[in-house]
Amino acid sequence: MKLSEIRALSDVELKAKVDETREELMNLRFQVSMGTLPDFTRMRQTRRVIARLLTVQRERELMLKEGAE
């Protein structure tokens, strides 16, 4: 997921996407433990998407806080 796509999401959609992506990472970890994950790079990609989502979420929080002051 590209940063421009993430920034286009609303706050509610962003929160839902974070939850969805974390669940996907949990499923990938489960597949690793079972030995059925064919592509290990998906874990790395998923962690990076989560980081991007959380970064945009934090930026928005800081913008709101800055605007309130």
C-alpha cells in the first residue's frame, strides 16, 4: 500500500486498516509456526505497511494537537 493511498483514507478507515493488517500479520506468524508460509517476504512487507499506517495516524494526531494549541 502506497503512502498516497494511506493518506487518502479517513480516520475510521485508517484505524480499520491498521486492525486488518495486524490480523494479517498474526495469520502470517501462525503460518510460519506451522511451516506453511511459502513467501517469507510478506511478513516484512506487512510490518512495513503497519508502520506506514501508524505513522500517518500519528501525524494526524499531532496535527490535531497543534491546531488546538
